[in-house]
Amino acid sequence: MSDATTPILEVQNLTLKFGGLTALDDVSFGIKEGEILGLIGPNGAGKTTCFNAVTGVYRPTSGDIRFQGRSLTGVKRYRITQLGIARTFQNIRLFPSMTALENVLVGADAQHKTGMFSALFRLPRHRAEERDGHERAMELLRFMGIHKRADELAANLSYGDQRRLEIARAMATGPKLICLDEPAAGFNPQEKVQLMELIRKVRDRGFTVLLIEHDMRLVMGVTDRIVVLEFGRLIAEGTPAEIRDNPAVIAAYLGVDEEDAS
């Protein structure tokens, strides 16, 4: 385990431009190992753009993103997954015509070491990886409480179970950092309470969690620290209590002058 004071992920002066639009402007923050960090802000603040930069979808215009001390700039998306970063999406991206178990096995494949030759000839090491992957996938489905639906098509699962399945698939890649993009979208209040408990359980299993979420009650109730973006710039960082009373954050969400919010 790394030094608890050293960030597992460091976003350093991150700037990302699309033509004449600056989506992220000199953003810097870090997340420590074992932490739940919330990334919040009004619509258009740059939250998902930041996620996409961290996971290799976008390449920074300037600045750097470092994971366990290694720069991710220019690293291909599949390699970022192999290095230990997984994510879910605001719009669920499962394989609907595959079973719940098969979806999780797709995640487990990211950590397989054997190649096409071993798979083609069913060599012992490949068979062992398949067996271990199946056991891990079933264990993750049990962890999510959906193991009894392992053989059902993902398309036939309830919306809430699909959300849990997507998190299970992300965990199956063997990550150190899990990025959750609005996991509570579409949930009712009771489901949001259950999701808060689930996120804590994920962290307690040794994962670090980076969370985008619009539901402020959930964010305030589950995170250790919060980073706030507005128009692509970082405007505040601190504990939930500090963010709750921050005039700049109140102004950003309410659309009032910072002086009026203080």
C-alpha cells in the first residue's frame, strides 16, 4: 500500500480545449488511497470532461494526470484500465444481449495474462484464468446482491440492478481507483440510501472512489472530501461541511453573487 499522504491520482494544472472552448482550465486536485472524493458542480462545469481525461478518452491540451506516480498522458484507454482505473457511465453501457455473469466476465478479461494462443488451444494456464475469473465474477454479483440473476440477460434486469451490474463489471477489472459517473441517476430516495451504503462497502473492500453526482444529499453523506468545478475551473475543495458553507459554491449553484451568498 502506498503512503496514505501521497495521492493515488494527481490532476496537475489540467487544461482541455475543444477549438475555442475551454472545457477545463488549469484544474489541480488529488485523491488519496482509500478515499471517497466527490467531483461536483453545475451543469457544464466540466465534471465528465475531467473523468474522460482521467480515463484516456480525451488527451489534455496541457497539464498532466498522474496515477501512482505515472503520467497517463498519451496512455491508451485499455492500458489505463490495466493500470488500475475503472469507470461507470452516466448512461448505462452494458452488453444487453449478454447475461449478467457474462458482463462481469468481460471486466475480468481485462486482467487476463494469457494470449490468443493459450485460449485457442485451451492451455492449462488459460483454463485456470477462466476458472478464477468465473469465481470472482460470481463473488462480485453476490457482493452486489444480484447473484441470483447471474444467468439473466442484462437487458431484462431492473434499472437499479443494471447500475449495480455496471459497478460489478468495473470492479472485475481489478482496479485501485473506481470512477462513478452519476450512479444515482434515476434512483428513488430509498435506492439512493442503498447506493450510499454500497459505495461505502466498495471503499471498505480497498478501492478508492472518485464520484460525480448531482444529488447533493448523497454527495454530502458519503464523501470524505469534495472538489467543486464551475465553468471548467476549480472554485473550492474541502470536507462536506466546508463545501456546504462555502460562499463560492452556494453562489455557483444558486446563480447569485458570491457576496450575496456569504
